[in-house]
Amino acid sequence: MTKLTADSVVYIVVHCSNTKPRQKVDKAYMERIHRLKGRLWIGYHYVLDRKGNIETGRALDQIGGHAPGFDNKSIGICMAGGLDQAGNRADNFTEVQRENLLQLVAVLHRQFPQAIVVGHRDLPNAKTECPNFDVKQFLQESGYVQPIHGAN
Ligand SMILES: [Zn+2]
């Protein structure tokens, strides 16, 4: 089976769970959702809950199931949240969640130096609003420097 490697991973894709702020969303929750959709395991490599806890989903060298067409070249991170109390899309992720996202991508960049961080909706031809916030703008405002994209 093909594995993810430093050469093959060109995207770190940020997703959201499309759930309301108070809903408890963790790895176990996302695993249930993905199994209901017919997958054998959780599709994401990481889940960040509202308190900023980071849980590992799929092993880092395993191809995930989170961004059709890009799974074989990306790591998938899911941020719990993305909807307001009324169920509308909202950029209301917690402060600690955002901070820990930055920490996580910094660590991932050591292992996958040529990967750029994008929101799911930023992928070519993505038909989604996920993760319901502007990842590039967030990174810029946080002073996060993306690696120069490789030959891809
Ligand atoms: Zn997504």
C-alpha cells in the first residue's frame, strides 16, 4: 500500500467538523461519523477539540480520507466547530484551538517540509466552504511563514 512521505505530501489540509460550539467533538466522534459514511477508520490524521486537545487519528504515513483527489498527497486536520448556535457557518474557533493548530503545523512542517497549509475549500475545484474560515489569512495574521511550495 502506498504511504505518505516527505516527498508526496504537498498539502496540510485544515477542515472543520461543521458542528455547534458546545457539541463535544473529538476523535471518537469523528470516527463514528466517518464509519457511518462507510470508511474503515477516521479519515483525518488529527482532531483538535474546542479545548485545543490534539488527538491523533490515522497514522501519519497512512493515506487519509478527507479531501477527495488529494488524500494521497496531504495530511488532514479537523478543527471541532465551524457552526454557530443557529447552525450557520461561523469562524468561531477557540483561541487555544487556533494556537495549537499553529503548533501542530509547525511540527508537521519539520516532517513534511514542502507541504503548504490550506483550508479544504482552497484546494483546486473543492466544492465546500470547509473549514469555514480563511486559513491563509489566519496564518498571515499569526505571522506564520509557509514553506516555498516545491515543484508541485
Ligand atoms: Zn473539509
